[in-house]
Amino acid sequence: MVSDESNQSLWIYTADCMPILFADKSKRFVAAVHCGRKGLEKKIINNLIKTFDKLGSSRDDLLVAIGPSISKRNYLVDKKNLKEFYNKVGNKLLTNSPNNTENIFNITNLNIAKDKNLIQLDLRKYAYMQLINKNIPNTNIDISSLCTYESNNEFNSWRRSKTHLRQWNFICS
């Protein structure tokens, strides 16, 4: 959701997916995105930044907050889903990155879970790299380290308890 009106609030609800909140500090435009693995595969962040571009926003004016979501340690995928993720996002993301210091998609960097058929996937890091590749200054990006799966008393988690309860996330212009 995007708003180019003043005095607007946008609300989304999430459990283990990332709530990503955007604000243009000059034009006071705001956006709220519910983003998980499939959203990253569909490049929802890139599409939202294109929307801000059409509204006349400057990338230097965009502030981004990624709220509490499932951590790499607790987001486990099977090899089929991992391969599908890589096929859709590919190594191009980091190859083209101006701040390419580490290839997170390098198969040797993967953390294998206790169940040898599951692999940890760091969605937050991928979201961060997608923002960096769109020339959002890293100083304008804040990522919560809170894990919805691990925080029993603070957050709801579908993967932990199969609950339909969610957290509400909002941003105001």
C-alpha cells in the first residue's frame, strides 16, 4: 500500500513475514509492505521503489524500516524451495551490488539445519540487498533483529504455533 496524501496511516498485519515500512522524508509519502519469501521472489520491494520513482521521490529521501520477522535461524526451507528462490532471485542481485562484500547465495555459505533436508534462508538480508541495489543508502535502512518465532510473549508466529493471530504494523504520513 502506498499513500501520497498527508495525514494518512497505512496498516498491514504480519506474523513471520517482514513488515517493511517506507517513508519519503521530503514529500511525506509512505508505504507499507507485507513481504515474505514469495514477495521477495516477485520483487515487491523493487516494484514499490518504482512507484515512489513515479511519484517523484528521491532515493536519498527514502527511509525504510524492516520490522520483526522470522530470523534466518528459524526460517528453514527444503532444497526444492531454496532452488526455486535462487532461480527467481539469482546471483545477479549481489553481482550488481555496489557494496558486494559477500555472496549470500554461495552454496558454501548455507547453514544446514539439524534436519539435513532443510536449509536456513535469511530473508532480511535478501531484502536489505534488494534495497541497496536500488540505491537506497544503507544509513536509511533499519532492520529489527527481533524474531517472531523466538519471541513467544511478544509476537505471533505461524511457523511456531500455527496461529491465525498477527501483529499490526503501521506508518503515518
